[in-house]
Amino acid sequence: MSGFETPEGIRLQKVLSAAGVASRRVIEQYIVEGRIRVNGVTVTELGRRVDPETDLIDVDGTAVQLDVSKRYVMLNKPTGVVSSLNDENGRPDLRRFTDDYEERLYNVGRLDAETSGLLILTNDGDLAHVLAHPSFGVTKVYIAKVEGEVTAQTISKLTKGIELEDGPISADKARLLDTSRGSSLVELTLHSGRNRIVRRMLAAVGHPVTELVRRQFGPLHLGTLPVGKTRELTKIELGALLTLSRRDSGVAAAPGEQQENE
């Protein structure tokens, strides 16, 4: 339902209060101040009714999740664990983390077994599709320990672009964090979803990766979450993630592309 004056639906104040945004009285003030939009249109009437199952609501430009059955979890994936819920080869998989939750959670995209770091687990299929598919270009930040001493010229080459077997590629950002004892730490920011792209890029410039961790996925930061641990997203993190997914959901997915697997 998306009509403005139909008797069906639930009052906006009640819906947003149930979603934990604020009290009904505060939400009424937000409406008066023009801070709430329904399906992209600013709401000005206090009697507005909505359908929580179909209407998209944002407050101050940040999307609100009305479906309380949806769960969003951040995992700091350890190395040695494959990004699968049922590995056919019997390797350690994500079930050891998803089994802790009542909902049936799925991973958004993949990290290869030897890459650690931020992975999202959710039962929100629409959001998972937008965030995981390469055509939507969600930014990811990686820190790689590589062989050899990386120079400023190499960093410049990574951002200007290099040629790989499946076509040219360039990092959105690249910076050298540290160099010592024949190895270097490099931070790469990418939106590409090509298979093992970070490892292939660094190998192509003469610095094979020895350790790789994903520190950031879109608006989410790994922070101090220990390796092998999970936590639910905060309301602020979830709002930022939903806002990103709704902004990009109108983009058509390019057929045949793979999800990221760094």
C-alpha cells in the first residue's frame, strides 16, 4: 500500500516507534519538521498511514528497517574458513557462526579461505543482492601484507591502473602503511568484485600477498571486533547500510558477473 489518504495501514508514528526510532511524540515532531519521507516523498500530515511491508521510510535521509524479523550480523572471518554454509569438501565453513542465531542467515559475498576480515551475515535477501553484486560497486577496504618493499611508484601504478588477464583494473585509493624487514603493509580501496582481485593486483606489481584482511565494507568498519567473533549491527550502521542498498537498488545487475571473492 502506498496511497496517502486510504484508511488502511498503520499510523506512521506507531510504525516508527515500534522500529525503535523514537517515541511517538518525538516522531510527530519529526513529521512537523519535515524530517521523514515515505517512498521518497516528505510527509507533512500527522495522520499518514503506511504499510510496513511495502513502504520505504527514511528519517533525516537514513533508511529505517521496519521488518523486525530481519537480522544483520558482522563477522570477523578467520583464515581457514570458507565462505560457504555447507562446504562439500568438509572444510571449516560459516555454519559455526550462523548456528548461533535462530534465523537462517546467509553471507553477503565471499572472502576466500585465506582472507580474513569483515563479512556480513543476514536473512535480508534484497539487501544481500545489492551489496554483493559487482554491478552495484560497493566500496571495500583491504590491508595486505606483501613481500618486498613497496615504493611510491608502485602505489601510483595501482591507482593509475594495471593490466590483468581479464582486463584493466585500478584501485580507487592505495597507500603504503609500513615497510620493514623485506615486507610491506598496503591499504587498497576497491569497488571491483572480480575474483581474487586484491591478490592478483599486488602480484602483478611484484608484491605477492602473504596476509590479507578486509577492514571495511561500504559504510561498515571492522573496528575492534576480534577474529572469529560476531556482533549485530548498530542502528546507525544498519541505517547506513539500508540507505546504501536502497540508493543503488535501481541499478540493473550485469549478467554473468561473479560476487567478490578476494
